[in-house]
Amino acid sequence: MQIKSVFALLTVLLTVGCGGVLSACQPVTADSMASALAGQPAEAPAQGEGEPAVRGEEARLLDGSAVATVTASSLRVRAEPSAGAEVVAGIRQGEQYSVIGRSSDGLWIELAIARAVEGRGWVSADFVTVAGSVAAAEVIDVVPAAEPPPAGRAQVIAEGARLRVRAEPSASAAIVGWLQPGEVVPVTERSADGLWARVDAGAGVENPEGGWVLVEFLLLGSE
């Protein structure tokens, strides 16, 4: 009886001791970057109870730095804070990396990624959540984005190449058309993961049916 009592007591102590771990940090989305800089708490995204964070195999989680968690199923890492910059790595949903920089417009976050060129790279702030303060992260000045097009339309910002239009919101779907850099097109829908936008058919011969394009290569119209 004494052995059973001791075992039960240890189980209770371990359960109580682990109770607050999952709520230790509150992630900050790109939309609430100003609140993070001001030291105000941000609202955490919904996730399953007890669901563990998945850390990148090559991530360098630096002491005292903010930590970004990838929310997109897959995400391109670029050499500079620009949608037209060279892709230097790819990261996946749930992986975590230390935040080492941010763009002056708040649209891009620089992460410490060991397998990327020079061990670092930039991702869109729309597809990560950040736990901790980013006030200490290095700020990189960027040229202000062009004036956004009207609501319900988007401008192609892919640099130096046409943008593929696909039949479905997937990189493996058939290519059904092309958009030219600078072209403004109607947007009718967004994919569930937010990574793709459906555009209407254009007047030109290169986009005869309309289809899906990657949001990261579009400047979406203001609401």
C-alpha cells in the first residue's frame, strides 16, 4: 500500500508541474507587429490542446531572441526582403527558427536557418507567428511598396519573369496561362491556406481562362 501511495503522489506532482508549459508564450502575427514592439501581448492562434511545437532540424534557436513558427504548409526563404529575391531554402509548417531581423515595413522577417545560404534568410511575415519581442531584431530598410491597386484586384510583382497561372491552387497543377510583371488582374477568391489567389481571365491571349497564382507574387488591392 505504501508503494502505491508514493507512486500516486509522484504522478500528481508531475501533472501539476507540467500544467502551464503550453501557455508559456503568446505568438505574435504579422498584423500585430506594432503591438509586439510595444510590448503588448498578442492573441495566440487556435491549435490543438497539448500539440507540441515542431522545430526545424537545422534551426538555431538563439537565447533571448524571438522565435518564429511557420504557419504555411511550405514557405520559400529568400536572400532579401523581396518577393523577387533569390530563394535560398525552403521551410515547413510547424518548424521554428530564431528571428534575427525584420524589414522596416514589417512585411518580412529574417530567420536563422542553418541550411540556408549564409545561415539566414527572409520570409513573408504573413506566414509565420512570432513568440517574444522582436524589438532587438536588426531592422533592414526597404523601398516602400507601390501604391496598392483597388479592392478586388491585384498587381503582379514577379520580377523579370512571367507568373504561372495554374488550374488549381497547387504547384503541381497544370499551367493554364501566364501573367506579365506589372499586370493588374481581378482577384475573386483565396485558397484556404492563404497562399493562392484565383484571378479572372484577362483580355490578352496569355490568360484565356483564369486560374490560381501564388499570393507572394501579387500586390493585393486595399480593402
